[in-house]
Amino acid sequence: MAQYQSVDHARAGARAAEIDQGLRAHMNKVYGVMSVGMLLTGAAAWAVAGLAVTTDPSQAVAQMGDQYLTGFGNAIYASPLKWVIMFAPLLMVFAFGALINKLSAAGAQVFFYAYAALMGLSLSSIFLVFTGASIAQTFLVTAVAFAALSLYGYTTKRNLSGLGTFLMMGVIGLVVAMIVNIFLQSPALMFAISAIGVLIFAGLTAYDTQNIKTTYIQHAQMGDAEWLGKAAIMGALQLYLDFINLFMFLLQFMGNRD
């Protein structure tokens, strides 16, 4: 009897070690895919901003503040097309959720990278509004804060699942407030939105990291390898969105305007 118990303990220990090793590989893939997405977003934003602005007034077709816009810049920043560019990433997120069960893991990864590039187009206008130095500084602060919050979510023994509903309600409230402020253009409301946004996405970073970890452990025990491959891409998307939103709200506080 003792021999059987010893064998069972050994098998359980080996299985736990296998899941732990798989979890590390899974999280490495999540962060790796997310990092590539961030690079694509940054590169696309920088390249689009470069094409949209000219320093030669004779080549400009429009002006936005102190910036001279090329024909391309005028189309994406000053024409009705800007609304399409603004809301296209949101539509792609909904499309990703609807298509994830039909996509392969490789297809989901390509979809995510396409989304990241489109997000770069949508965010490129920050280079027209804020100085490059303040954008870089804010990105660095965001990266440090994100790393600390994600590490907390991964290592904490506290169950953060109760925060999920509360935080998602906060996100919905933020979206509604931001849409209202498009018409009101209230600096006070924008300040409040930015402050609350930083808190909400700080909490979501920790919550999503723990949720990715918990979800992996649950499905790894069932041996669902195909689903786990797509789960890594979904996890990368969740953390990517947390990072981007945290960065954008912090930029409202830390960004120096041109």
C-alpha cells in the first residue's frame, strides 16, 4: 500500500512539475507575442506620423496646430476617415472574440499582429500632439509600472477574480465618458477620465495576468493543447490592451505638448 502511495505522489509531483514548466513557456509566449505587437504598434505609429507631416509649408495641404499636414495626413487626421481609423481597432477586438474559435493558433497570431499595426495607425497622432521625449519617457514609466503590476498578478496568493466585474464596469463607464467628452471638450472631465483610467488599467494588468495563469493551469490539466495555443494569443491581446491604455492615460499627465 505504501508503495502505491509513493508511486501516486511521484506521478502527482511529476505532473505538477510538467504543468509548472508549461506555465512558464505559456507566459513567455504571451509576453513575447505582446512585445512583438508593441513593436509593430510603435513602428507603425512613427512611420505614419512621418508620412503625415511635412516641415515644408509649400508641400502642405492643411495645418493642424503648428504641424503642416501632407495629403495623407489630412486624409487620416482631418477628414471623416479619422473616425473610421479611431474606431476600427475596437471593431477588430470584437471580431477577434467572434472568430477565435474558428481560427487556428497561427491565424489568431497573424490577426493580432494586424490589429497591432492598425492600432499604430490609430495612435500615430500622438506624435503631432506630444514631444518625442515625453512620449519616450511616458513609455518607460508605463513599462516599469506594467512589469511590476503584472509580476504582482502572477505571484500574489490573493484571489483577484472579484475585481473583474468591477473593473469591466469601470471600462464601460470610461468609454461612455470619453464619447461624451468628444462633444463637451471639458479639460476637467478629461483629467478625471485619465486619473480613473490609470487606476482601472493598473488593476486590470494584475487581474488579467492572474487570470491568464489560472486559465492555463485549469486547461493544462485537461491536456487541451490547441486551445492553449490560442489562449496565449488572447492573453497577449489582453495585456497589450492594458499596456496601451495605461500608456495613453499616463501620457495625458506626463506628455509635454508641442
